Amino acid sequence: MITSSTITSSTIDLDLIEPAPARTLSPSAAKMRLLKKLRCTLRYEKRAWASGALMVAGVDEVGRGSLFGPVVAAAVILDPAYRIRGLRDSKLLLPERREELAPRIRAHVLAWAVASVDAAQIDQINIYQASRLAMREAVMRLAPAADHLLVDAMRLDCDLRQDPIIHGDALSASIAAASILAKVERDHMMCEWDPVYPEYGLASHKGYSTPRHLAALREHGPTPLHRQSFAPVWQNPAPQEAFGFMQEDQEPPAIANL
């Protein structure tokens, strides 16, 4: 039989229990949590319109952290008279939702354009400058042309008035629309390259540093479309057969006369 004294002696002093340590979020998880709290609106567009601008373009890029292929940028001029519901940072949207929104964006905006800078040029000028170059090229392709830019977190080399906005793709509807078009375009590129280099699983990870991709780099080495200046790529220079077809058309070495 359990007595009251037994219960008292076995009672745990709750004041002596240390609280469990708070779970530490990774930087990427912390960023995603922050982005989900931000509201994507037309606040920045309305400010630009109020200043006299008529063609306000949102500009963004995707693929900066990828190990493979180009960085892709898009520029979008929204129609003030037409609201596209569901615009937000492309990273917060499921792939199916991005695929649904992309044609709606292209059909109902005043102008849109996409541009890219390939891996070879990224290696030459670095990924930051390549991102700026791709965004500038997308802006230059707009027709009608923009007269004011809303840019995600950086300033471009052009004479147009522009507002760099930190977390712009989560705050500005125009930049969000650009991020969706750029993401969909680049994802399609990766799916097209996937059967060419099936060992790397590009359709699943889109060239980013996943365990599967890194394992493939260790086993097969990089392809010609990998970014050779990125550490996970140049640290795995092993030869591989995935692009042996590029050497098939080369002339055989001359046979020395005996």
C-alpha cells in the first residue's frame, strides 16, 4: 500500500527541473520563418506610381546558390487595373502553384521578360555580378520599357530610378511575380538537362547542394555546365563519362611515323 509519506518523498521538486533547451533553427529555416510572416502587397508599387512612374517593374533572380547551370532573372510590370491573387515569394509556393501562377502572370501583366547568365560567365565574373547582369538584361528586354525598378536587395547598373528592397520578393507583388517567372523558367531548364546528365538528378534538386547531388559530384565529377568556381564543384574534379559525347567529334591524335 502507498502511504502519504511515500508519495511525499517521491514527489519531484519542479523548481529543480531545468527547461529543455530551445530548438536552434538553421539559418535557412530561420529565414523561411521570417519570410512567411511578411505580407506581399502593392505598397512599393503605389509609392512609385504616386511619384509619377507609369511602368514600375519588379525584378528578381533565382539560382544564385545552385551548383549547376545559369542564374535566371525576370522583370515584370504589373497592370494596376488587374489584380493577380496569390503572388508571394516563389520559395514559399509549391511547384504546382508556381506553374499555375506563371501563365496568369504572363497573360495579365503589361510586360514581362526573362534573361539568364550561364555557368561559364558566372565563373568569370562571380555569381553576384552575374545575378546583376541577368536582372539588368531582363529589364532591358521589357516592352514597353520600365521607368522605375523595384529590385530584390540590390541596385542595377542602369539609369532608371530604382528601389532596392530587402526581402523584396516577399514584400512587393511585382518582385514576387518576377521571382515566380524566373523560378519556373529555371526549373524547366533543369528538367531539360536532366536526361542529358541523368546521374545528377537535376530534375529533383535543380542543381542545388543536396546530398544526392554532392554524392554524384564525388562519384562522377562535374559536367561542363557545373559552376567550376563553386567549392563543392572544384573540390570534386574527378573525370566522368556523362559528357564524353562532347569529345566524340574530336579528331583522333596523329599517329607518329615509325
